[in-house]
Amino acid sequence: MKLPEAPWHTWSGMPRLLRTLGADAGHTRFVGGCVRDTLLELEVSDVDLATRLAPEEVMTRLGAAGIKAVPTGLAHGTVTAVIGGRPVEVTTLRRDVSTDGRRATVAFTEDWEEDAARRDFTINALSAAPSDGEIFDYFGGIDDLVARCVRFIGDPLTRIAEDHLRILRFFRFHARFGGSAPDAAALEACAARANDLMALSRERIADELLKLLALPHPCATVRLMIEQGIFRPVLPEIESANRLEALVGAEQAAGIAPDPVRRLAALLPADPAIAAAVATRLRLSRHKAKRLSSAADRRIDQPEVLAYEIGAEEAVDRLLLAGEPVEGLRALQAWSRPRLPIGGGELIGMGLEPGPIVAQVMQAFEREWARSGFPADQDEVRDLARRHVDQALRDSPKTSASSGGSGAEK
């Protein structure tokens, strides 16, 4: 079987890179996702190469050819070549010497099948010769692609023991490439070893989970993971996929792109404190943690008002999670934050004393201005501000100096 022609074959600098790494002599092949996705007629954005050349020789050859080489993982055999502004990972063939579920000690080899055997799933172990497109399939990956089956290479329990993250990767790949029924042996092994996830760094768990939730249709797989107890050891808060399913439907109806943070919020209870705790546990970035907590606060308002108060991105999250009508959501797609037309100095000019009262009146004015549709007419704005200033002055009158009374007892 031959690899079909694809646009990435002729990326700027790709032919020169392949010549430099001896592809015509059989030293280097396309490997992994670029082969799999081309066979599935999917767009390819990342290309990986596997090579018999030692990493030091890869660096030397790239340097001599004037190709930028970044030693991204020399100890594990990986060099990143930069061609036409694109990174291409070049990794020397390897075999595992030892594994502990989180990392592996490797030795380099020249055996293509030995290198393929250390990969996780059969559909990821395909390689192709750049010279003529011949595909090398040592473990039935092509048949599994046709059958839409995500299957471990070898014994699933052994592969999970080598790298516990493969539990989450199995479900992500099943959501993307699998059919309705998962591979029974793989599913049984993942469920049996779910507690192994506790040994992983929370960053790796978060990365895999967010990749899963970013897929177009993750709901069936997430339900399967809940049923099999996959989340229980590390994210026991996830107990139902019902809100996620409703959110996915709302995103599609509104024509809004999937967002993994928003979808994670749908899987959690509507409690900002719980969302903040999960964000901390998963070590999410500050921006993602803020969004997750905000989405858990399901209080909503008029779309534009909500966007003005908490930002358009977070407003879209809340409105989608609340199942708000599509019209309001679409209005926010082109929405830009209006500029507050009046400042504290103008309130002082209307009679307020400098101090905390100015900020308090400004907040009250700003709320009403937003709920009035953000009027821009200066007379209307000043009348609105004047009403709030006058109300503040009535509520907090100055204390007049007491007049001295004659004959007062002391």
C-alpha cells in the first residue's frame, strides 16, 4: 500500500530536509500521525520523521545543510528541524530499556519494527518511505483504521504499566478515530488500571483531558469514561455528561467553536469554589482558572451587560451553559466593549467630595448606563450621572455645625 500524495509532502524545505537525512537511502521515514491522518484524508498540521541516524549525526547533517536544528530532546533522540517556519520533529529509532509509568529510559536502535513496537496504538505505528510512499504496517494498523478500532499494540495492561497516560490517550483517540464500540480488551485494561492516573503529573492529565474536550463530539466517550470510573481517582467531581451534551448542542446551534475550558465547566458542579479547586489541582494557567471559576457562576444578565461586566469570552461561556437564546450569543461575536463616557472628575464637578463616595457613585452610574443600552448622547449621559450624584448627596448630607444653645447644662 502506498501513501497518497498530500500537500505537506511539498512544504517549503521538506525535500531538502529529506535529502539531508538520507530518506532516499532508507535512513528516514514519515511516521505516526501524518501517515495515519493522510490515509484518513484528514488535514495534517504536524509532520514527524523517524530515522536510523543518531541524534548527533542528525544535528551535524542539518547544520551542514543550513537547516535550523533545535536539540529539543537529545537524550531521547529528538531533534526539531525548522523548515519554512515549520517545526518537524526528527527522532532516532528507539527501544525501551525501562519504564515506570511516567517516563522511559531508552536505547537507540536501527530496527524499524522495534521502534514501532514501543508506540501505543496500532494506528500510530504506521510509517512510510518518502521515496516511493510505501507504507510499513507491523501490527495491523491499516485494518484497524478501516474498522475504526483503537487498539493497543500488544497487551494493554503492559502498555499502560509503561505509561499511565495511555489510559487517557486511549479515550481521546477513541473519541477521534474509534467507532461506537471501543476495543474490549483496551477498555477493560483502562478501567482496571484507572488508579494509575494518580501517579501522573496533573499538568499531563489536564493536557489530555482538554485535548479530548476540544474534539467536536466528545460526549459519548466522556459518558463511557464516567461509567468505567476513569475520572474517579483524579476528578471525582465529574459524575455526569448531561450538561456537557447540552452545551455541545448549544455551541453547534449558535455556530460557536468548541472550547475545552467551557466544556470542562459543564462537567463540574455549578460552584465557583469547586471549579477553583479543580483548576488548582490541574494546575491550569491563571487565565483558564479564571474562566473555569467564572463559568461555574451561572448568574446571567443581558448579553451585552454581562459581557461588559465580566468580558465577552466569559459571558459567552455563561450564556451557553445557561442555554440562552442563540440571538444574544451571536450578537456578542462582533461586540466590542463601549468606553465609559464620564469620569470621576466630572462627578466631583457636579458636587461630590473627593473620596470613596466618588467610586461608589461611579459604580452605580456605570451599572445603570450599561443596563440602559450604553447611551452615547452626552446630554443623556450627564442627566443620568446628575441623578446619581444628587441621590448620593441626599443620602449623605453634610453635617452642619451645631449652633450653640444658651443656658445649656454641662
